[in-house]
Amino acid sequence: MNDLEGKVPQIEGNFTALSLVSLIQGISANKRMLITLFSIDGNEGRLYFENSRIVGAFVGEELVGKKAFFRMIEWEDARFQAYDITDIDRSRFNIDLEVSHLLLEGLRQKDEKAKIKKRILPIYKITRGEGDFDLNDKEQELYSLIPGDGIFVNTLVNLTSMTDWEAYTNLSSLMIKRAIVFIKIKTLVIDDSEFMTKILRDILENLYKDVLIIKTLKTGEEAIKLIDSPELKVRPDLVFTDIVMEGTSGMEVIKAARNQEPAILTIAVTSLQREMKDILDAGANYLHKNWITRDNIGEIMSDLVERTICGEVGVIGGETYIKSAVS
């Protein structure tokens, strides 16, 4: 999108001082305007206004229309920039609801989605149940998108054109009908230090004993054999890897994991701060070994795992977040 080339924002600020709803109500009378939004975890959204109406919404290039708008309405701590524009490409038009109705529906779906997500978390992995099921059209759409080796709930929600609330509502119905089954996330921990692998394993099992199945290895060579395995049953879903190891390095493990289709979610565990940029550029997340001694390591680790599964790449446990995939 090149709508903003050479333009200077007319208004900018942070949602801690001004909610998205208040912002929309305050500027929607402008003839044509574009608001760009940046969430704390690096996602970017855009809202197009024309004649007091929101006519288009995007989160990245993947989420569009009501789905994108309802996702943005959940961003509670975000930056925004508002631009006056002279024209809007018709390809940007994907919303036909009045602003008041859009806001009310977005807030309603936000509240209802929060209730359902207590039963079906975004980081859960699901596969199809066995048998024949009486499914409605929306349930069938979700059911047909689930691959044989399973899929993370968050990934499935992003794949469908349904709004998040619609997707979670139908996933809940599929769960009641036993048409979906929750499966454990195959997690690989690699470090040439047995002490470190034990610490990581203990932390993960304490946090996710009913969600993860964990295997530990001492070398990158062993890890890559599993990662490259044609057997989907043994290939990991989530990898924690040390970086500096004898023989095959953690960066080689990350490359092998990210080269899979789909890419395997990967978290580097290291004490070398200078490697951070290379790790992030490779598409992996990052955990500094010094953080493991913190009192709030459980909070740091759960944040790390959940953001990684939801596609958010950044430095977890510190202050920095960078541009990521959609969540």
C-alpha cells in the first residue's frame, strides 16, 4: 500500500490516552482520512474513512474488512497516526456498515470472544475427530481447513474469513459435537547442557503439563534429523534451541526449522545479546538465559510461548517488540 507516500500525519498519539472508539468518533466526520495503527507487539492496521464512514480495514495484508476492524478494537495499548488523503482506491473498500453499528458489534464480539477463549485458547492445537458429524456451513468451513496433522487454533482463526468471534463460536460448537480433538504440542528442547535442558523442561511442564509433550536433545545434529523427518508424527511443532553448541549451531537448527512447510515455531535460548538481531531476522523468537533466574520466569515463559505460537516475533521478557506476523 502506497497511500501515505510523502504524507505527514495530521494527528498522532497513543491509545493509553485515547481509545480507538473515541478516536473514531472524534475524526469520522472528516471527508477522507486514513488511520494507521501499531499494536505493542508490532502488528499494523489501517482504517479508511470516507464521508463519515469507515469504508475499509486491514491488519497487514492478510486480515480485511470486519475481521480486521474487530481485531484492532481489541488493541488496548497501541500507537496511531491519522492522515488526510485526497482519494481512496476502490480496492480498499471492504466495509459497508455504519460506524455506530460497526463499533457496537465490534465491542459485543470482543466481550463474547473473551468468554469463549477461556475454553479454547489460541495456543491450543486441534485435529479432526473421527466419525460423521452434523455440521452447519460455518462449522464445515472450519472443519475442512484443519489438516490431518492438526493446526493451532490461532492459525485456523486467521485462515478463515469469519470474524474472530464467529470462528471461536463455531470452534466451541465443533468441540461440543466432538468434531475436533485437542492434541499435545510436540516440543523439542536442545542444549548441550543437561542442567539447562532440565530447567527448561521443568518450567514448561509446570506451565503446560496438559498442553505440551516435551523431548530433550543435546546436539543440533539430532535436532535437525527430527525437524527434517518425513514422519509428521515425530516432527516437532515448537523448538527451543541453544545457539552456541559443538558441531551444528542453534542458528542452523533455526534455519532448518523455518525452512519447513509450514515453518516450525522456534525460540532461541542464549546468553549472547549480540546474536539477538540475527535470531529475530531468522524468524525465531528469543529468550535470554539470564531471564531464567527471574522470579517471574513463569510469566515470561508463558508470554514467550503464546506470542510465538500466535506469530509474534520479538524480545520477550524485556522492553522491545518488533514487527511480526498477524495475531
